[in-house]
Amino acid sequence: MAPVTPSGAPRRRPPGMTDVARLAGVSQKTVSRVVNNERYVSDEVREKVQAAANALGFRPNTAARALITGRFGRIGVVALGTALYGPASLQVAIERATRAAGISVMVANTLEGQPDSIGDAVDWLLRQGVDAIIVSDPIDEGVELRVDPDVPIYSVGRSLPQAENVLGGDFNADATREAVDHLLDLGHERVWHVAGPAAWFAARERADGWRAAHEARGIEAPPPIEGDWTPASGYEAGRRLLRAPGVTAVACANDDMAIGVIRAFTEAGVVVPERVSVTGFDDIPAAAYLTPPLTTVRQQFEADAVRGLGTLLRRLQGAPAGAPEPADPPPDARRLVVRRSTAPPPNRLDEEPGKDAR
């Protein structure tokens, strides 16, 4: 019996590859090669097939294709369920990059603090059927991931066990070190640090860069203050720094915490940057419009997603892990954006920032 719609009318058969082949004037095998993104199809023929598929409303049967090719044409992404600017921007960039590459993406959100949330998300994605998994902005949950040897796991970050980093380099550490070097070059004796949560690998790497900048000059770094990425935690860190002697420069692990630090200083009558310089990390859209405009590290989320996805696809197509990777972005594509929240220190470096606060 033919399938019917809820109204009782016969359900129209969805268009198949045979229909696309007939309209495009090519063989069904050629349509299959285009659908599976295989080589040996000219651009002209590929465009003709895609135009026919669009005209007919043809959608490939993912399950059938997986049975034939062993590939789902789908990548899983484990993303932290948060509205924080960095993770949210990276997730959007990954989705755009996969769409542009003709690959579908399935997202599994996790919750910070939930035991084994990354492992549960990986298990769920494996059950849905994916060719690879990307773990975005990983957090150290202290649990070893259960992995499928046939489905590689990649990490946007260097430190997650059982996962290969798809970006390479030490951007978090190097970029934070550049921000701290900028402050030290301005003449500040030491730079205080408002760090992100210790469970986040990105926060650890940024703290490593902050320490490395001091160690390279033989300077003992002051104790860091841990925040939770929010302006509120930056504000509380700023209030603590007001009670610390000799604070003239603060490097924050993200822009939101830098906003909170500046608010605390401003309320206490401590002018930024005349009395205290402040840097952030991310270059959120509002950073250039703060008072004062914020010196910060600009992240290239779109470029990172495209480059990381390119590395992943090369792996899936058989390139060995040690094969040469595409060149890193030019130095000016990832750089410290110097604005008006940083300046040389005041003449009296031993003056407490909160001395004038009442």
C-alpha cells in the first residue's frame, strides 16, 4: 500500500538520484560522485548536478550513503552550553565552516560542573552517527574519554587527552604573553592577572602565558585572582586589587572580566589608564566602545574554524598526523589591539590604587 499524507492523499515520492541524473543529463554514478563530494567531476558537471538537485528539492539519504561509503558526511561538535562570547562565537564559526564545506554538523551541548558531561556528549554523538567529533573549548573534568577508534576526536585546544588539536600552536599562552609584555614594556614593574576558571584549559594556557612573560624577565609574578569569565567576577577581583599595594597593571583572561575590573576601579576613583592599565582577551564588539576603549587580544574565530576544519578533513581523507599543515595566519591577523586602556605607570609606583577611595 502506498504511503499517504495526514489528509489521506497519496504521499509523493521524494526525488532520487535517478531523477537528478535525468534532469542534469548525466549518469546516476556521476550524481553519486557529486553527492559524495568525490573527485574526477568537472566543475561544470558538478554545478549542473547541483542545479538539478536544487530544482527538484533533492536531499541525499544520509543513512543510505553511510551504508555505501562508510561516511555520514556529518561531524559532531561538543560545545559548552553557554552564552559566553568566546565559546558561542567559535561554535557559530564552526557551523558556518562545515556548511561551506558541504558537511552537516550535529551539536551536543554540555553543562559546566556536570560530571562526565563531555564523555556523555561524545557517546551521544557516536550513537547518532558522525565521521569525527570536535570538542570546542574543552574543560578538564578529570575523566578519561571513552573513544571509538574508528571515529577520531579533535580538540580546539591543546590539552584535552585522547584528542588531536586541530589548530596547533600556543595561541592562548602566546597572545596573553604578548599582552603582558606590552604592559611590562610600558614600564610597569609587575602585572596582576584575573584568570578564568581553573578547570578550563584555555584559562590555564592564558595564565601560563602571563607567568612566562614575568619569568622571561626574572620577575616574580603576583598571585593571580580566579574569576568565572563574567563581569561580576571581574568586579569582585577589581575590589580585591584595590586593597593590594602597588597595582598598576592588570591583564584579564577575557574582556568581560576586564569590564568588571574597570568598573570597580572607576567607582573607587582610580582612573584607567592614568593610575592602572587594564587589558582583556577576545576583542568583543563592545571593547572598542568602552570608556576607555579596551586594549585586548583579538581572536579570529572564523579563520580558526576554517583552518581547523581543513586540518580535520585532511585527516579524514587519509593525511597522516605528521603531514605538513596549512600555513598559520599572518602575524597581523592575530594581534594585540592596543587602545586607550593601557599607558605607562604613574610616577609613584608604590602608591596604593585604593588610597583615594572613600
